[in-house]
Amino acid sequence: MKTKIPAAIIIAATCISLLSCDWLFGKKATLSKEIIGKWKIENMADSSKMHKNDFGLLLFEIAAKDSAGVGVEFSADSTFSYFNEKKTVQDSGKYYVDATIKTLFVKNDSTWLPYQIKTWTDSSLQLFSTGDSIWCTLSKK
């Protein structure tokens, strides 16, 4: 009986330490890329059959009317602002990224709009809005 208790403690401690560290299972895949910085809006497309008047379409209209190129700048303090080459800021708001579900949330009035992150490299970002079926491709400036 005296030898079973220390053996059980050693086995339990070994199991707990292996399960709690990355040595046994490796690191979990996370979004380690930074969204902070200036991004140029390269392309926006609406994949819905009916156009809905929403945040994505407003941005789409701004980009279509402006030949100078529209972009978005994400700051470290969880704020973002839209800009073009001629004017510095056209609109601004708050954002956050949830890496576990690969989604960028943008605050529109009092609600948070989700944009699914489809692809994300060091130089490009592709977002999809399920609410209004807008695809948006950004490139790092």
C-alpha cells in the first residue's frame, strides 16, 4: 500500500505536466499575424442576389466613387479609420479580432458586425461579411 500511493502521485503528476504543456501535443494554430497598420482595399464584391443597405455596401460605394484608392488603418488601440490618398480620414470606429473563430468584428453604431477571415497572409487579407454577402480583399501598404 505504501508503494502504490507514491507511484500514483508520480503518474498523476507526469500526466498533468504532459497535458498542460505543449511538449506532447505541440502548439495550437493561432492567428499570430498583426492586423495593425494601413491596408489598401483592392477589391470588393457583393455575392448576394438582393442588395442590402449595410455597412459593407456603404464602403463599397465610397470605394467605387473614389479613384484615388480607399484604405483602412487599424491602430493598436482597437480603433480603425478609412482613408484615401487625398483625404486622411473619412470615417472611423472600433474593431477587435477573435482568433479562435477567425473573425474580425467592426462596431457599427451599437452592434458588432462580424467579418469572417477567409485568408490572411503577411501582405493580404480577405474578409467575408455573412450579413450582406460582401467579399473584401485588402493588401498591406
